[in-house]
Amino acid sequence: MTPENIRQALIQAHGAARLRLSSGVPSLVPVLKVLREAGELSLAEARAQATRLAGAGLVGTLVEMRILAVRLQARAVTVTVEPAEE
């Protein structure tokens, strides 16, 4: 994970990116697995992030969101990464 001060500097310099699940994801199980592996999250924390991912999306640096996107796509989960509106 990126240290918060570096993360904020990257977002300030380059803007934030938003990662969202594409519609029609049949199961959140692969999403939960990826989020738990990527962020070392508890099941409850992963569920909360999966809910955000399915709704408004997760916001972070472009690199963070692309890494999660690649991991999700490797588990056949379709996602989009786009600039986050500020």
C-alpha cells in the first residue's frame, strides 16, 4: 500500500481515479477475495469496500485503481477505471 503522504501528493499532482464494477456482476465472492488479498482487509472491511465498488466506486491514485482492476479482471470481474470527479 502507498504511504498516505505520497498517495495524497500523487492525487494532488495527477488527480484521482475511480474504479467501479460494471453492471451485471453475478457474484461478489471474487471481488471480496481480491479486496481481502490486496488490502489485507477483514471480511467486514472487504464487504464495505465491495459495496462502495458496486455503487459510487473506490477512489485512489490511478496506479492503485489500475492494480485492483487487473486483479479483478484476472478473476473475470469486469470493471472500469475513470478520472474521479472532484
